[in-house]
Amino acid sequence: MSSLVSGSVCTAAGIAVAALAVDDFRLDGPVAGRVATVVCAVLVCNGALYLLARAITGGRTPRSRALPAVLAGLVLWPLLLWACVRLARAAGADVRLDGVWPVVLSALVTLSFVSTCGMLGGLRRREGRRSRLLAAASVLLVTGVLAGVTAVLGGVRLEPGEGWRQALTIAVLALLYTWRPHTTATLPSLTVTIVLLVAVDTLLLWLLLLLAESMTTPLHMDGLWPLPLTAALLWCAEWPKRLAVPPQRSAAPPPPMPHDPFFPHGGPMSPLY
């Protein structure tokens, strides 16, 4: 029961954060109307996702069924959030959520916030505490990197706005970036592996910035080098999170790696990169 209540509180807080961060998501008017809209969204979205997860997994969470449940939730959450806002608006509440991408972004912000709250709440349990601490450290490092490149790196800028809104944009982007699917690879050359993974992260960061154009104070990266340089720094900042993933053991010995001029003595195997 306590986990249900805490999950609902985190979801309500995530929706409130999304309303502050996304430009076309507004919760205005009397406090009662805003609270009623958020409560409606929490009950409908969480209830529908709970029933969906139960239907897919059968009350258990085997890996073969957990992934379809998560993917279905990612598709269903934006639709449910949009429907709740439309119903609240039809009932007279001064709320709005317009546009496909603002709806998607609002849902992703809420889900990433809920996921981060769950990770932080899990620190009270001894089991898996090290992994959660490393994941939390990655979130803080990514936030620091984004704030640092915005202040120092040329071509990286936030839209003018209130300071707290700009800070909120950095924090939300950090949550979304660390919440994204992660890729690992083990290629014959460590240098090629690193370049490939940084290139993938550059593409994902570019897509995230495109989606974040719907934010109140979006982050822009102009020019050729700021985007890959920022992606490389973020890749380094997420190193603690990769340390939390146990290395895969194989019965057969790995093939010998060819000579790498940048790492002549070899390097760590995935998932460290």
C-alpha cells in the first residue's frame, strides 16, 4: 500500500514538473482545478498501466514479458495523459496540452521523474543499493556536464528566461538523457568501440534536443562540434552507471584483440563502455 501511495505521489509530482517544463502544457486557474486534473491523471494513467501490466505479465514480471509491458506503457501513457487533460478541460478546468510532441515530451518527463524517484526511494533497501548509488551519481554528473557546457562551451545556449526555468530545463534533460535506452558493444578495437558508442549517443542527444524544442526554455547547440563534444562528455559522466552493470561471463575465452595504437595494452570490456 505504501508503494502505491508513494508511486502516485511521484506521478503527481512528475506531472507538475512536466507542466512547468513543457511550453504547451499548462495547469492554470484555481488550485482546486489543477489538483483535480493531476489526481485524475494519476488515477487513470496508473490504473490503466497497472491493469495492462497485469494482463501482459500475468501478475509476474519475467523478462520475456516485462519488455512488452514497458513498451505498451510508453505508447499508452501519452494517450492517457492527453485524454485526462481534455476531460478536465471539458469539465471547466483551465488546463491545456496541445500538440503531438508536447504530449510525448510531457509523458516522458513524467515517466523519467517517476523512475528517478523509484531509484532514490530504493536506496533505503540494502539489496541493490550500490547500483542505485552509481545510477544517482550518473544523474548528478550528467546534470553538471549539461550545466557546464551551457556556461562554458560556445554554441551551446539556453533560451532566455527565468533562472529557475533554465535550471529546470537542465535537470529535466539530464533525467531524460540518463533514462534513455543504453547501448553497449564489444568490438575488436577499443578505440572503434568508443567512437561508435559516442556517435550513437550524439544521435540520441540530437533527437532529445529536437524533442526538447517544446520546452519553455529549450537548449540549443549550434555548429558542428558542440553536439559530439557534449555527447562525449556525457558518455564519460555516465561511467558510474555502467560500473553498476555486472560484466557478462562467457565460457569460451574471448578472441585476441588486434593492436590498437591508442590502447596498446588493451582496455576494459563492456559493459564498462
